Amino acid sequence: MKRALVRVGPALIATTLILCTGTFIVIFSALPQVALFGTLTVLTLLLALLGDLIILPSLLLAGGRFFNSLGGSKK
């Protein structure tokens, strides 16, 4: 899990920051609906990054422990 995060983490962060930066410009639109769309898109991307880096690895580790206790293969 650590090796995967070390290898993939920087790419996830860089991609999210690039997308957020590009979409951030939309926030300054004169049309309120477009500005709201930009705000929600940036917020969604940042929350997805948080989920990718913190929540998903925790769920994978917890799920692996749970399913191994149900009779999964012993390593």
C-alpha cells in the first residue's frame, strides 16, 4: 500500500492541481451558474483527491483484514 501511494500519489496530486487550476478560472465568470459550476468542480476534484489518498487506502486495508478473517487465503 505504501509503495503504491509513493508511486501514484505525486501523479494524482499533480493531475488534480492542474485540473483545479484550469477550472478555477471559471469561478470568475459573469454568469452565476457557470461560476457555481466552477466552484463545485474544483471542490469535487479536491475531495476526490482526499478520498484517493486517505479514505481508499484505509478501506482497502480494512476490507482485506475483514475478508481474510472470513476464511481467505493465509499468507
